[in-house]
Amino acid sequence: MGSAKLEARGLGKRFKTRGQVVDALSGVDLALGDREFVSVIGPSGCGKSTLFNIFAGLETPTSGDVLLDGRPTVGADLLGRVGYMPQQDLLMPWRTILDNTILGLEVGGVSKKEARERALELFPLFGLSGFEKRYPDDLSGGMRQRAALLRTFLAGREVILLDEPFGALDSLTRAAMQQWLLGIWEEHRKTILFVTHDVDEALYLSDRVYAMSKRPGRVTQILDVAIPRPRAYDVITSQPFIEMKQILLEQLRLSHGSGKAA
Amino acid sequence: MSGTEREIAVPVANGAATALATDDRRFTRRTLRRWVKTITPPLLFAVFVLFLWEVFVWVTAINALLLPAPTQIAISLAENAGLFARNAVITLGEILIGFALGAFVGIALGILLSYSRIFERSVYPWLVASQMVPIVAVAPILVVWFGFTLVPKVLVVALISFFPVVVNTVDGLQSVDRQMINLMRTLGASQVKIMRAVRIPWAMPFVFSGLKIAMALAVVGAVFGEWVGSNAGLGYLMLAFNNQLATTDLFAAVIVLSAMGIALFFLVGGVERLVIPWHHDKRQGGR
């Protein structure tokens, strides 16, 4: 993939804790084309979060390279370059929802007034209208996630990492959020890397899915999701979808390997 | 809304923006009503206790040197209002200056302790140890050094009040969510920005807990400072009344002091509400 927006080449990460050596990632190759929606799926402990931390610039890989726009970029150089939404929404309880969402703009030096105006414009789209001046504690889990997403969107990065953003939501809210996210993405076309351990979610949302194995995390399968967009939610019951789902599930079962079923 | 991602970056002043112009009014009638609802029960209870006390004194005809009736105390308060006011101002000054000093030193030390490991490891144990030295023993030394001036009282107050502030500031700064700091880093925030946007607000509720305890202790400290050596102030007055067996006036002095202490404590609480309203709202039960 020549024109990759963000790419990992032979990425490895080794942790040493109390004399124990743990390989979290080993030889991971992964590429996100411009404006692609790519998911990473795998069992817990497959190093998904480590991968994200490396892409976000929070951790430095032990081996391999990260290429942003084709240029090798690692560690602190990536800070502030890639949008990152961690699993918890991390909304600040002392800021109103509006002021939480403008955090990225504020850090980027945009005046508060202008940042708020830009944010307010997107409040309806993110289903947050009427909650501008409320505090995070007033919001439901789904709304908090949308606020965190808006914060990530407004920071204005071209590449966005989403770490199981809907993991904590009930399945109905979750389905609604998936459709909503696709809608947003189809309008605004960011490059998104999405982590999940839900096979349906990964297939429904993505152009491509990377399946990863348990520790040490490595890519065991790359699956192109050839379902045309825009996708209605009922594609998840269509024949091609189910076939891909079987392939992925089989792969994930294999990569659970010697370990007992979790 | 349609179009490219550039859409996001286009600032448009729309109607929703004006909603911001109206600042929220925190002290509305609803707040007032809730406040009245909070203070009425304890107030009624106090009246009830005072009534029982009054009845007890009249029924048993107990010697006023042992236990004066509330009405007698009230009369003493009214008759000596000027005297109490003059001395209360002196004690109040000692408390406020000592508290300010203790709070400042406490917060500064707290920040230093949480930022320098060497400083923490070498100084923190001594800070704890310093609390084992009884102020009772230190106060007379301070009087020897500084005489019957304001200084020993202020120092006693500061010494007694800085400790809870240090401990809480350190706890607050050290408990900051690592993830929140990481999030700020991925947004490209500088250390200064992280300090201002995350660490300080995070630590604020802790600091205020420390300040409230400190204020309660400060009142005790000022009175104690006056007992050891002074010729004015509520503590001095109490000692004098005690020596004269003027029990009624002594009670009156205690009441003035208590009222002042309660007022000061609520003052800190009020400042807390202004500075970190979100925290207060949260404690009110999820609103």
C-alpha cells in the first residue's frame, strides 16, 4: 500500500516487569489508507491497546517503524498528530460538556470563543443539543461517548484511533451508535482505526479488518470487507456478511490456540 | 450538514452560541429554598436544646457559677458586646493571618512534594514527625522568642493548620488520572497546560478538604496561642473570666468564639463552592 496514511512495519513491543519479559506485540504490519475505516479485532491481551498507545505516541516500540504520511515517526513525535479516543471517555468533571469537547482546539491555541462556536455547530449532529452547559455526570453512557468522540473529532486530526468506544454500552445503544458513527464517517471521511472485540461491529463498520492473536500480538488475518456503502444495519444478516463472520470467528478461535477458552 | 471534513473547521456563529451569553445563575430562588431547608432542622434542634437548658437551670436553681442559663448568657453578650467585638477582631486577625500563612505554605509544600521525589523522600517523614511535637510545648518557646506580640499566635495557627493542607494537596496531585494526562499529551498539550487543565482542577477538592480541617484547627490554635501569652483576644478574655469565676461571661466568650469558628468554616465552604462548583453539585447527589 503505497499511499498509506498511517502504517506499522514489523512493530514489536517488549515489556520487562519484575524480571519477566512479555512480548505484547510481535512483527505487526498494518496499514490505513487515506480515509479508510479499519478495525483491529482480537481477544483481550492481544496488544490492541499497546498498538494504539504506540500510534498515539504514548509508547515507543521496541522494534519496527511507524510511518505517518509515509515518513517514519515514533514516540513523542506522534503526540499531537493522531487523534486518540481511549476506552474511558475521560471527560473532565469540572468542565461543561461544551468545554470538554473543545479541549483539543483549546490546546491547539484556538480562542475559547471560536472553539465553542465550532463545537456548537456540531452538537446537533452528535446528539448533544441541550446539554452544552451540563456537566459529564448528568449524561448517559452513550452521550458521554458521543461527547468524547466530538472532542476527538474537533481536535481536527486526519487519523483517529478509537479504542473500543462502545464497549461499555448495552447492545441496543451500541447498534444505534454504530450506525450513527458510520453516518458521521461517511460525511466527514476521517481515517479511522477502530479497536473492538465484537466481530459484527468490526465487519459492519470497516473497509478492512485485522484479526490479531493472543500474546504476543500479531496479525493473523486481513479481511477486506467488500460490502458496498452506505450500509444499512440489516447487512449483518446478509449472506456475504455471515460468511466473513464465520471466517473471522474461526480465525479468532484458532488464535486462542493452546490457551483455554477465555 | 453535508460535505467534506473541512466542514468541521468552519466557524459559524449560530443561534446556539447566544445561549452561552446568559451565565447560569447559581444562587437562584431554588438554591435559596434548598438552603433554608438545610438550616432549619439544626436551628430548630438548637432552640429545643436551649429551651431544655433554660428550664433545667430554673427548675434546679443551680448556682450560676457552675451553669448559667442561656438567657443570662445572652444578657452578658448584649452588655459586653463592645468588649467581645474588640477582642474577637484581634483573634480573627490572628486566625486569618495564621491560616493564610499555613494554607500558602501547605499548598506550596504539597506541590513541591509531589513534583520532587528527592524532596518528598527527605522532607515528608519530617513533616509527619513534626506533627508529633505537641504545639502545647512549642507555643511557650514562641512566646519566649517573640513576646506578647501577634507573631507567636500567628505562628501557632500556621503550624497547626498547614499540615492537613500539605497532606491533602499531595494526595490530590498524586491521585490524578494517568489516562487523563495521556489524553492531554495526545492532544499535544504542554506540561504547563496539563498542570493548569488537569492536575490543578483534579487536586482542588482535596485541597479544599484540607483547608476546611485547617480552618477548624486554626481557631483552636489562636485561642491556645493567646492562653500561653497575650493581653487581648477571645482566648485571653476566656482565661481572664475563668480566673474571676465569671462563668456567665466565660460562656458568652465561648459562644462568640464558636460562632466565629462556624462562620469561618462555612466561609471556606462558600469559597469552595465558588471555585469548584462542579464538585459541590456532584456531592449534592448527581446533579
